[in-house]
Amino acid sequence: MSEFHELDETELDALIARVSEAVEHNLALSVADMQLLLKALVMLVELQQRMSDRDITLHKLRKLAGIVQSSEKLKAVVPEAAKAPKRRQTRDNPAKSPAEPVIHQRCHHAIEGLEKGQVCPECERGRLYKYDPAMVLRISGQTPLTSVQHILERLRCNTCGAYFTAEVSEEVKADGGVGQKYTYSARALIGLHKHFAGLPFYRQQSLQQMFGVPISASTAFDQSEYLANDIDPVVQCLKRQAGSAVHYHLDDTRNRILNQTTVEKPDRKTGKSKTRSGIYTSGVIATLAEGHECVLFQTNIGHAGEWIDELLSTRRTDAPAPILMSDALSSNAPSLKLEFIATFCNSHARRQFVEVIEHFPDKVPWVLERYGVIWDNERHCKTQGFSPPQRLEYHQAHSLPIMEELREWGQGELDHDRVEANSGLGKAIGYFLRHYKELSGFCRYTGAQLDNNEMETMLKLVIRGRKNAMFYKTLAGAAIADTIMSLIATCQRAGINTFDYLVVLQRHAQAVKRQPEQWLPWNYTTAVEAEKVAAAEKKAA
């Protein structure tokens, strides 16, 4: 649905009055009023189309129109649940835990007029000695990009005319070559602002001009491209390792590339050529056997199933069957002749019931509360630090009976005609029953997940950029964004300092290109130490 423009009662009355006056006196409307009316007409057309397709509920309509909040939490959709005792919340993702603050600079302040061993000025009997220093932390601000002018002393021979120029410090050289205007840290920061914070290049240009350190949007893009080129070997290595993962989270979201035209692609089922135009950003979280997680994105004309096909194409045929978590769309399933275990997202199944709660207030709250117990069980497993086999055993004992209870209830509602199969609740129950095996996969397979929320969280990086910049201009620009976002998201999952990591990869770009597998987010510190030792030995020689 088109963007909803919310007007309060006063603004709406004023708009109606202006339109009525224009009709009565044959006057022209202002451009702003015509834009508002155009948006209203577009929304009306789309609303009629959605209602004619019968794929929208009243709850979803109110949510799309911004009338109600989009939260699906139990206390938001069932007010009585807010009065119940609050459950203790735990952090599902260790990478989101608060970390120790990074101290960029330490300043030592001496006491004026006093020193160690001096007679105490208070009692005039004792002697002063060193004690634990007091700490005061101050956080200061500065422009995102700062410009530093290095003035190098030069000497010239008055006979031969030879020039002798001072060298810049090693610290300056470490952040980019002498002839490099934009340092590694500047490129990393530009990339983080664009592909994590969702700050478009043109907005970075405006912000820098405001601070008096101008940088054009095209220059910011160029620096992002340099960054992507230096980190691409690591991303390609992550793709190769993702092909051998034991578990995949998979999903996609719509996107837009301005100059991308339609393409002819073979249908994955029939093999016949089809004209395709839908552009999506597909994302995957691949969990390796060692427990490390690779987050990868791809933006092009294609769905998530085609993206997982590309990753699995490098998988050994004798490798164990991986677990694939997604929603129930057929476009998310791989088409390769490889054995895999399909599991479906319970958040999607639960959402089917949330959307019809207003029509069935006597039945749906019970379903949501029973489902809530399953998520409580999942939180308990994470709090207790259960291993995958222990977690599976716990869910089999405590969650599987609830899933079976929901299945029996739903089947009974349909069999005894207490719920019409074509109603909103009937369709929600039908979805649950059709996909019960995949939805209950977390109670059947070691390592299978309850929902696909982790992947949807990662896709917020893409959605944030889409809401702010609205589109990519070229497929090359989309590929640059995919590369940088993939590494940022992987660093997030690994819980490391992303900014420092991006700078390190640029500083050691040649070594990274030679052996990218040694510069992954979870092992790069060892490679850094090895480079330091090699540099010290070379200098000593």
C-alpha cells in the first residue's frame, strides 16, 4: 500500500473546506492539496484491489493505514494479558549484550603543589603516598569525518636544487598511503553510516557540509566501492563456507534498482524461460558446524530460493542434510537435488491468528497464550545455556504437547463446523494444519529453530536503507551494498568491533586477498599478530 499521510481532525477539516470552496467557486487547488488528493486516490485504488483479492483482513488494513500499532505482542493484541505477571525477558542474542566502553584516549592529571612523600597539608604529621586514581569519563563529539592537514618540512640544496621532505608518522601511514586522501577509517565510517545506519550518500554530503568538512555524495560512493573491493575476498570466503553450513535462516524483501530491466530466466520447476522483473534482496544466516554464523545478502531479480540454490551449489553431495528455516512460500525452497530438512517459522503461523483476533475474540486469545508458553520454553533453554540435544529434549517434553494440543483443537474446530474453513480463523487453522510437520520441526530435529525472527532482524538493515535511500541506481551499486552489509551483519552476529575490523581488512588488503580464510571475523586477530611478528622480523633483518 502507498505511504499513508496522516492528518489530524483540524487539518482534514481545513482540506475539505478548501476543496469545497474550489468546487463551488471554480478555483484551482494548490500543489500541496493536489498531492494529498492524489495520494488518497492511489490508496483508494490499492485498497479496492486488495479487498477484491480478499487477501486483507480488517486488522491488517488498520495496521497498514497506521490506525493501530503494528506490534504483535500478546499484551498489545489481548489487553487482558498486560495485567498478568510480567515474564522475565532475556537477551536472545549475545552480540547485543552491552559491551565495555572503548577508551580512545587517556589523559593523566597531576595534583598541583603536592607530590609523593610530602607532609600532609591537613594533619601536618603524616606523609602522602600513591593511591588508586579517581576516574572521570567524558564523551565528546566531533564531525563524522575530520580533515587533518599534514605540513611536511622541506629542505632544498642551494647548489644542485635537490629537495628533502619529511616523512609522515607510521601512525598516519597505517591509516592509508601517503597519497591517499580518504583514510581507511574514513571509508569504514562512510560504509557504516550508509549500510548500517541507513544514512544515504546525499545526506552524508549535507551533514558534512554542515560541519564545514564537505564531501560530495559521489565521492562517498567511490570510497564505499574502495571499501567493498578490499573486503570482498572475505565475503566470497564466507559464501564458500556457507555452502557447508548445518542450518540456514532464509528470507527476502522487496527492493528497487532504477536501471534494471526485465530479464529472461528459466523457471526452477519447469525449466521454461520466463520474463522476470521482481527485484528482491535475499538474506541468509548460515550456521557453520563450529557454531559461527555467516550473514549474506544478494539483491537482484530473484527470490530467496534462488539465492540458497547458489550457496548450496558448492555443497558436497555426501554432506549431511542441512536444516532450512523459512516461511512456507514455495519460492523460498531450494530446487537443487539435495536432501534438506524443511522447518517453518512459527511467528508466521502465529501472525495468521493475530490478524483475525478482532473477528474471533473468544477463540484466538487462547491460541496466542498457548503459543506464548512455547516461546517461554525457548527463552528458558537459552537462559539455562542448554546444548542443542538438551534443548531438543526440553522442547519435546514441554512444547510438543502444546503443538499437538493446538493441532487437535484446530482439527476439531473444522471437523465439527465450529469454524468456517474459508473464514479468517479457518484459514489460519488450515495454514497451521497443512504445515504442522515443518512448524513442529524444532521439537524433532537437533538444532532446528522455533522461528525465523533472527533473519527478519538482519533484513532490517536492508529495509532501513530502502526507506531512507528508496532505491539503488545500478546493479553494481546494489552489489557493493550487499558486500558491505553482509560483513557488517556477520560482525554483529560475531559480537566484534565492526569499525576496527573494516579498518584492519583495508590495512592488510594484500594479505587478505591471499588468504581470506585467515581474516574472518572470528579469527582475524591471530592473523594480525602474525603480520606484526613478520613486520618486526623484517625490520630487524
